[in-house]
Amino acid sequence: MAPSSPFKVGTSDPLLRFLLLAAVLYLGWSLLYNLVVHPWGVLDHWLIDRLTDHAGALLTALGYQLLPEPSVDTNRYIGVQGGNFLWIGDRCDGLSVMVVFTMFLLAFPGPWRNKPWFALLGVLSIHLINVLRVAALCIVVTIDYELLNFQHDYTFQVIVYGWVLLLWYIWVKRFAPMPGKPADP
């Protein structure tokens, strides 16, 4: 008798089902974003507007004076007195992170009645983390502009993706059916 594999072959295997579904969802999103959403631009611009508005409100509430917006047709710039403008690019608006987070929820097992509200709270919390990130970067450039790249590329990447991993961990531990544990109806 051949030794049994720890991984079943076929779509009844939950790991394979998750990986296949996640890959299909990600491929679909990549095509949709690159061929339709990004060229259209409306969703990215809307999200960047919300991001700069919310970060600006937070900075103002913290006592910072915002730099006057430059005379351009976009709301992609934000900064505080004593610093420089930050330019918010499409890849910095958090949309891809929100979509990947939601795709994980859709692909991973768990009760469908909990997925919509958990996805909504997750997306809103990712936006909040991104607002905090933009506000903190505005403050960083008032201290030392040379710190901006490191903080943007490393520190805040770890914080944002760490937050998403924490959300996924909560989903897996709290809502996903585990072997030997009865699933929620």
C-alpha cells in the first residue's frame, strides 16, 4: 500500500481549492485593473481624493497647517508647513491592498454571512491605516526629507501589510472552519 500524501489531489482539497480560486481571482483583478480600472482612472482618483482629504483633516486636527494646494488639476498633493509636498500615486492609494485582502476572504473557507461585513470593516481599516501612513509621512518630511524614502518603502510597508496579515489571521482563527471543529452554519 502506497503512503498517503498529506495533500489530496483534486478540487475537494481545501488548500488546492483556495490556491486555484485565489489565483483566478488575482488574475481576473490584474486584467480588470490594468485594462479597465487604471486607464479609466476614476476609482484611483476618487480614492486618492478621499485619502488626501482624510489625511489633511487628521493633520489639521493635530495642529498642523496644510500647505496650499498647488495650482494643478489634481488633489494628489498634500503637505504641511515646514515640509514638502507628497505626491500620492495610484499605487499608493491602497486599492490593490484592499482588493487582495477581499480576494483572500472570498477564496478562503468561512461562512458567507460573515464575509461582507468583515470585508467592509477590513477595507475601511486598511483605508484608515493608509490615512495614518500619509499623515505620518507628511510629518516625517518636516523632520528630515531624507527619511521619507526609507519610511515609505520599508516602515510603512511593514505596517500596512502587517495589518492585512493580522486581519487574515483573525479571519482564519475566528471564522474559517478548522479540521475537527464544526463549521458555523
